Amino acid sequence: MGPTTTRPGRNLGPRAAAGNRAALLAAAREIFAQDGIRAPLSAVSRRAGVGQGSLYRHFPDRIDLVVAVFEEQVEAVEAVAADRGARLADLLGIVTRNAIDSTAFVDLVRSSTAPDARLRAFGTRVAAALATHLPAALAAGEVRQELSERDLLLAVSMVATAVTHVAEDERVAVASRAWELLGIEVRLP
Amino acid sequence: MGPTTTRPGRNLGPRAAAGNRAALLAAAREIFAQDGIRAPLSAVSRRAGVGQGSLYRHFPDRIDLVVAVFEEQVEAVEAVAADRGARLADLLGIVTRNAIDSTAFVDLVRSSTAPDARLRAFGTRVAAALATHLPAALAAGEVRQELSERDLLLAVSMVATAVTHVAEDERVAVASRAWELLGIEVRLP
DNA sequence: CTACAACCGGACACAGATGTCCGGTCGGTC
DNA sequence: GACCGACCGGACATCTGTGTCCGGTTGTAG
């Protein structure tokens, strides 16, 4: 009868809400990383050791959860974009790193045409960040002159997707080689 | 009461079996092309105008259907590979063409590590075909010297996947540009 | 100590897909 | 022309995932 396990919170009143929320986010981050953003939400609540009810109370739908999980990553990309000391290679590097770490991030990068506006926003923000340093890279001769913003997005999408289709321990190697084949310099963080 | 439509065959005896089979294959080709090899099979039987029972009688499981649908495409690739007059660019061209025409073909190309042996066989066959003309292309200086068989597969996988994630009417343009970025010549059939 | 209100967990109703099973129907055969 | 057996279609049982709802628990206030 006494399930006094170390679960996030078998009801500790209002105070537990935050703990449950954090547990759900952590669980979702892991599950989405492995299976992409379409993974079953029931798996998330199970992994978090929390009831379905709590999941849906904190995050009414799947997108709410995705947004909460990846806001941080997208901001990290934007931070590099805003850094005047950074170069295009750094920007591509952090995006590639995110793709290596999480299958779901790839879904996000590709979602500039997604049906849901909140998801599209992520895709757009990453695209905008990537565009930031392209002119400077072109001016400095760091990349081929013919490279357009669109090309950059295509390249990122190709590399990111390739990475998600190989075993985890090969991802860094595959990503590096892919960028080499494309003739674009990248600096992985 | 009289459903005397032009359906493949509301039971014409043994003779209808072949007709139903053909209708199922055609339906599956369309549905797989659009939604990939994981599309619901119920959609296939519905589109074919045939009962679920008939579908499963002809093709006991999903893979049987996939194999039947794409055997032809894979053979076409192998035919080009066997043609001593063809060049690597032709080989990459036909594979790219198949990817443009069918999302499901991309699933196949990537399935050299799939759980099912029949699916793996497809991936392996395409990989083997691609490898056929690489030595000649290297000798003739048609591609960069550093290009390995593995690189070729990576490149194909990247381009093919990129293509499936854009609207149909952009696919040819995206595929062409992707190969350009990779610095590899392709001749689309 | 008791009553309250907020929050929790999981049962549940629902939806979509899979694969099976069986009554009905039609060509073939004698 | 009547029977037979093969084949057809779709209803159905099952499974997996989604989102809702409610009885139960627990911290807090009086």
C-alpha cells in the first residue's frame, strides 16, 4: 500500500507540480531524441513516472511539449547567430550538433512548412539564424560564391537527415564526412 | 443492391485472382509512392476496390507487397549497372529518378540495416549496383579521387531523403541542385 | 483536529490500423 | 441445369495510442 518511492511526486500538493513538469520535460527530451517528435506521449508519461492526466494538464497537446523541450536548443542556435565573433562554420556546427544529439531536432529544422504555426516558427527561426552569417562568409571567401541561403538550408537538411539514419556512435563521423563532401567547413562544438 | 460497378472483380472465380492482384499492386504503388512503405494497408485495399481478405491472401504481410511493388524498380537499376555503356552518372540518375517518383523507394535505399531480410536485400542490391561503375568513374576522372563506395551511398541517401521532403513539383530541381552541391555529375533519365 | 481545495494517477471511451474468419457468390464440371 | 469448390468482401476481434474524467490523496487554513 505504501508506494513511497522516489517518484517525482505522488501528490505533494501544489508544490509537486513543478517537479512533475520538470520530470516530464526530461522524459520527453530523451524520448523525442530517440524516436522523433511523433513518439507516443504515453511513453513520455510512463518514463516520467507520472500519470497521463498530469502530462496533459501541463502540456495540453504534443506541440506544447515539443516547444517546451526545444525552445532552449533553438535559443542556443540563435545565440551563436547573434555572436559577432562566430563564423558560419560555428553556426552550422551547433545545428549539426543538435541534429546528432536528437532526432527530434531534425524534425524541427525541416518543419518550416509544417501545418502547426508553433512548429513552423522553429523552422523559420533556425533558417533565419543560418542566414545571418552567410554574407560575411561569402565576403571572406570561406564558402563558394555560388552558395545561396536556400542551398544552405538544403545542405543542413541533408546532413541532418543522414545523421538520424545511422547508429549513434557513427553520427559524428557521418556528419563530418557529409560536410566534407559538400565542401563546406563546419566546426562542431 | 446491384453493385455491378467496374471493380476489378466481384468474384469472377479463379480467373479474377490475377486481376485483383494487379489492382492491388497498382494501388500499392501509388499509395507507397505518396506515403512511404509504412502507409496503412487498409488504404491499399480500399483504393484497389478489393476486400481486406483479398489483400492479405495475395500478400500475407506488408513486406511481401513492398517486394512485389519494387522488384521491378530495383531490377531497372541493376540493368543500368550491368550495361557496360552506362556511366556512373546514369546509375546515380536512375536511382535519383526512382527517389523522385516514390517516397517508398527512399525507404528501400536506406534499408541496408532494416530488421527484415527481404528489405535488407533491396538495400544491398542497390548498393552493389552503385558500386559497379565507381572504379571506372574514378579511372576516367569523372569524380573526385577521394570518393569511396561508402561516400557514394551517403550521398545517394542524402539526396534521396532531401527530395522526399519537398513538394513534388520541386523535386527535380532540388535533386539537381543537391548533386551540384556535392560536386557529383548526374544524368537524370 | 477537521474541512477544504488543489492536484495526482490511472481507468476509460474513442479512434485508426492490423490481420483473421466466415457467409455469400460465381465459374467450372458433369 | 444443378452441384461443387474456390474465391471474394467486409465484419470483427485485437492492439496501440490519444485525450478526458473522476475518485483519492495530501498540504494548508481555520
